[in-house]
Amino acid sequence: MVMKVLRQNRWVALLIGALFVSLSLISLLGMQAKTTNGEEGQQEMPKFVMAAQAPEQIPDQFKTEASTSQDREPVSNLSSIVFQEWNKTGGKNGAFTNDQGIGLADPHKLYSQQTMKAAEEKKKKAKSQTADGKPAKQKGKHVVKSQAKSLTPPTTLFFTRTNTLTQDQKDKATWTYDLSAEELLLLQKIVMAEAEGEPYEGKVAVANVVINRLRSANFPDTITDVIYQKHQFSPVANGRLKRVQPNEETIKSVNAALHGQKEVKDDTYFFLSLKLAQDLTVHHSRTFVKKIGNHSFYK
């Protein structure tokens, strides 16, 4: 019946054929559009690079577990990739970018930095400890203590008949001498006047000579009398003793001598500069001991 109608009405058949062709074209165009959109979506999707690292080489804190959330679409296998902030100027994490511009942290680099820091801390800790694990003595403490001691002159001197003793040897003393502030200043001034341009050891040696004379029975019994004894110290005669002011090195050298530091022996009683001395009697009549700077010392 339908075929008969179509044969009798050819224009109806043509109309139906055109309708089918149109529907086919529309369907074909739709499929091509979906295919194109799918390809573009795949091209825009970033390709992540697998970070194939050995488990023992990457610390636990740099590993992340794959997301198990059902509402997220799986994106390649990202369980071994550590995401950091996108690569940007001044980034804190040292991120690098792959060929798609995705910022990824370098686990080896971060691990290396942490290892180096830990090694430095361990090295510092080892230096601060001795072999038995006890804290090591800090350098400089004995120096500070020594300097503090040298800046504090003793108030009492200790002697035997032939030796000047240190403060720690006072139990061996056969007699003592109380040192006043006035005599301490006078001793500092005579050392300054006699040895201002001399090395530190030379200043200590000049103070030793004055103290040795104080101890000896052949010289006066007080520091003041020893220094002001006639024809002994030229700065007393020319007035230089009154003009000088002791500097820091002189003060330290005098205090060191008072504490028992000896640059010359206890039987050394004279010194002079062969370049400046006008009277060389000591040089010709006494036994030479040693030379420090420009001063020659005799007993």
C-alpha cells in the first residue's frame, strides 16, 4: 500500500529521501564535533612525568599517598609525585617545571639539602664534645681568666730569702710585703718611664728587677725607697718619672710580675741600654744575664 502511494506520488518520496539525508548529515557533523572537542581536551590535559625514585632514597616526609576520593577523576598515576607550589620567581621550595610548565619539587634536591644541614649540625655537636661525650672546654676561657687575674694586682707579696713566690706558693713564704696603692702606681710609673718603647717581656723584666731588689738584703726595704735610691734609675733624676702615665700594657706587665711571672731570674738586679747609658760600670762589673729589646740585664 505504501509502495503504491509512493509510486503515485513521487514528490512525497523525494521529500522523505531529502529528510533522511539531512538527518544523516546532522548526525555526522555532531560526531565530528565531539571527536574534535575530545582531541582538544586531550591536548590541553597536562602530561605528568613519573618521578621514578627508589623508595630508600626518598625520605618518608616527601612521599604522598594517592587520593582515594571517589568524586575525583583519576589523572595518570600521581602517587609518586610530590606537588609543590607552581614554579614562580622567588619560590621557596626550589620547584622546577616539566615541559608543560607544571611546577614539581625535586625530592633529591630537597633531601640533599636536609642531609647537608643535618651533617653540619652533627659536626658542630661533635666539636663541642670530647671523646667521652662530655662538653668540651670552650676556648678562650682560660685566657679571659688570666687577663682578669692580671688586671687585679695582689695586695700582699710573698718571698723567701732568695726567691719571689707566686700567690699560690704563699705557704712557702718566709716573709711578706703589703703593697699599697701608692706603691703600685709608683712601680707602674717606673716601668713605664724605663721601658715605654720595650716589648711586653722587657716591661715584665724591669718590674722583676725592682721586686728582686725589694727582696734582697743589699737594697732598701720598701718599693718607694728602692725606686728613689740615688743614682739607680735615670727617670727619677731627669724628672720623667713624674710626667709619665702608665699605659694598659705597662699595667698588665707589672701585675704579671707581681703575680710571679719572671722574665729574668731572682738574682737579676740591674739593667741598662748600651745605646743610651753614659755610665757603663754595670756592664763591665756585673755578670750579663740576657738581653730583651734594647735592655741588657745583669746580676
